[in-house]
Amino acid sequence: MNAISNIFKAYDVRGKVGSELTPAVTNSIGKAMADWLPNDGPVAVGRDMRPDSAELADAIIEGLQTQGRDVVDIGQVTSDMIYFAVGDLKLAGGLMVTASHNPGEYNGIKLCREEAKPIGQETGLFDIRDAVLSDTFKPKAEVPGVVDEQDITEAWIDHTLSFINSDELKPLKIVVDAGNGMAGKIFPDLEPYVPWEVTELYFELDGTFPNHEANPLKFETLADMIKVIKDNKLDGGIAFDGDGDRAFLVDETGTVLPGNVMNAMLAEYFLERYPGSNILYDLRASKAIPELVVAKGGTPVRTRVGHSFIKQVMREQNAPFGGEVSGHFYFRDNFFADSGLIAAVIGLYVAGIRGKSLSVLREEYTKYPSISETNFEVTDTATVLQRLKDTFATETQDELDGLTVEFTNGSWFNVRASNTEPVIRLNAEANTQSDLDALVGQVTQTILGDI
């Protein structure tokens, strides 16, 4: 039972196939989801390319049917397509079988309810967990639900292109690294509609990830695509994660456009389309983001880290765009859900209409030196957080998510404790590199207890 309980994380289900995540477990999750959903109506089920995803998805579908739910089976898709299916088809909810960028021995499930609203620990996921653990479900339906297989790819491509004026797309030579993930199935369907000469890298669907981990947040995984860019003098590239809901752009020099740059670029784009709007950013983001939003006449809204929080605040604020440093970008007109493909298409569109290379845009939107999120293993996260609060007691502090400390010289740092492991995550930024080095040194010493 403990193994089953442990697969229910803060935002999704994730576990080792065979020992933790089995067809019997996913069948029960399907039943519990069918019972829990507050709205009547069909439920979408999608899956990625992992060797066991089809079997796990079939078990979910059977569980949904057992409880009388009709199912829209959308087959092998990227994760952002499950959100689109639920919103566009006005379904009661959806389940996507995927473990995103995790190694091949893992799998998982992402869940949402009507209008693609997330189901997380505070919004129903642990209720579903409890039903699975107790094996307590509503009586079996007298008439099982029926399955309708649908291919939504064409509708998804049309939807993606609706975020730009596709007639204004400029010809580009790019490489796209799908990392053997689901983008390798979907991106070819976009290609006929864009004037891009595309070099396809690792488009073969393979859930064992034979070439590299499909996690573009780890820039070291992009070495192959960077070599292709440089060797062929391309305009840049797109790197997707395993389930295709995150994407990073890489410029013509082989340098990644980090999350802060993409956030700034997309924030400006949506403020041009919707002047005066609210724009969301997570508290790890560069202070350049709110500065840009204010300069462009918008209202910056700072949020906690995590898609469930961001989606909720976006709905409350009716924000057209929100972004996370980790590469999740959210769009009001995409049912407030995130999409790597939409973000990448807009990014390349912006580069084209501005007549600037991706490297020039990267430099324009990079205002302050910062560090990549850095993890520290600690034995007691609460003690470390208290030590940091005490050490920097004279500075401005807030605890929206972990601890953020701001200094009068413009420097700041945030530390957050992991939900699942004894780890402290550090983000920091300063006006100068020397200020940043000094800040990171002092914070690191404090975390490690050396002062």
C-alpha cells in the first residue's frame, strides 16, 4: 500500500513501472477519477510513447468504462494536447499517461478536470489516491461507457497557429530535437504549414530514450543539436522534453534561450496583443520580467512555483500569459494550460517579424546576471530555512514560496524546500556578477552551516 501511496505526488502520479505503477493500479485510478469528477460527460485519455503506456492507458479506459464514463481515446499525443482536448471538446476531464522527462523505467499520469483545470494535491488528487488505497468506488455501472477514438492532431495544429499570423512567418533553417519523445510524432504535422526548413533530430518514438534524457532544462542534453546548428549554420533550433509540453529555443550560436528570456519575449508579445493585461511570472524569475511588464503598460503578478497555482491565479486575473523559469508557458487562449509547441512557434514568429536573430533577442532580454537553480542536499530543511531567515533578518523577506530575500543593492535570492526529497533549491540574481558571486557565496555558506 505504501508503494501505491508514494506514487501520488503534488501535481501528478509518478512511479516505477511494474513495482509501483501497474495496470491494476491505473485501472483503479480510472475508476476513482470517474467517480470523483464533479461533471458528467466523457473523459479524454492520451498516452506517450513509453513501452508500457498503451497497457496502462487501456487499464485506465477500462476503469472509466466500468464506472459508466464514456471515453475519448486520443491515442499517442503530447501532454499539452490532453488539455486542449478536454477544453476544446468540452469534456469532463482527462488523463495523460506519461512520466515526462523521467527515465524509461518510470511512468505516470497527469490529470485534469473540465476546462483543463489541474487536479493536484489540493484540488482532488489525494481524494483519488484515498479511493484507490481503500479500494472504495461507487457501484459498477449497469451499462459500461463506450470508447470513441479521435485524432485531434489537425485541430491542435490549427489551434497552435491561431496564436500568430502565420502569413507573416519568415523562412528559417532550424533543427528540432524531439529527444525520442512525443514531439517527434506531432511536429511533422506542423511542418507543412510553416516556411521552415527543418532538420529532424531523434524523432523516432522510443520511451527508453536511447540518445539522451529528454529534458531540455539540462542544457548538457542538447550537445547533439547544438553541433547540428553550428555545423550547418542554422538559424537555431527547438528542444522538447519527453512529453512535449516544454520547449526551449536555441539560438544560431548554439546558446539556449533560458526561461527568463522566453518569459520576457512572450510577455512583451502578449502585451502588444492585449495592452494593459496582467502577466504572471513565478518568483524565481528575473526582476527584468516585472520591469518589462510595467514598462510596456501591463501589470506583473508574482506567483508561487507550480502549474496548479499559476493556472488558478491566471483564471482569477484573466491573464493572457504566464511563465515559469522551468520552461512551462501558459496561455489564456489555451484554456490557461501550458504548451511547449505554442511557446516555440510564437518565439520563432517574434524573431521573424522583428528581423532579429535569436542571439540578438537573447541578449536584449538578458538584463541581470543570475544562477541556474542549484540544489543542496540537507538533513533538515526547516532548520536551514530558519538559519537563512536569521542570517538575513535585516533585509526584506517574504515567504510566498519558501523564503525570498531582497537587498538594497538590487540583489535577491529565493530558497525553496523540495516536496519529495531533503533538498533546498536556490535561485539568485544581482545587478553585477561580482555582487552575484558574493551573494551566492554567503547564502551557500549559510545553507551548509559554515557560518
